[in-house]
Amino acid sequence: MPFSTELTLSSGDVDRLEAVVEDIKHDAQRKGVELNGPHAEPATQLHVPQFKGTPGQGRFDAWQYTIYTRRMEVLDHPDFARTLLEREYPDPIRVEADVTDFSHG
């Protein structure tokens, strides 16, 4: 296995994230690509303070936002992984990749 590409997909829109992940799984299966995952990470809750105006005027309730993350690994198919990275994703989807080349010991 000379190459491994770990993809991390994240979004605040869990339905859209799941649709993208299912599309990737379907494409991998159709092309005979070995894919580990997707593995769901625990959701991350973000809390952002909101101020009413200038300091001393108080705050509104914090704005809350949930980030959902899925990780998957493409094994030994760098061309397929490259097509995933060149793909256009919906705006709320963030994609990161970590490529490992095992052939260089």
C-alpha cells in the first residue's frame, strides 16, 4: 500500500454532509476503490458570544453552532483521491486531506 489519503469532511449541515459522504462511498464502490470509513467524529458544539452594542450594554444569548465531521481513508488509489480533492463540494462542506506515501520508508 504505497499511498493512503485520509479525507476529513466537516459541516454544520449534517444532512448535506451525509449526502456527500454517501456519494463518495458510491463512487468508490463503483470504481473498486478500497475505502475505510466513513468514521463519525463526535459533534463539536461552538458557542459564540453576541454583544448588544458597545461594551457595557450587555449580551444576547450565545449563538450556538454544531460541526459534524466524517473521516475516511482512500487506500492505494491516488488518482481517485485526487478526483475527490478536485471535486466541487457544496458551500457548507469543508474538505481536508492528509496524504501518506508509504513507499519512501
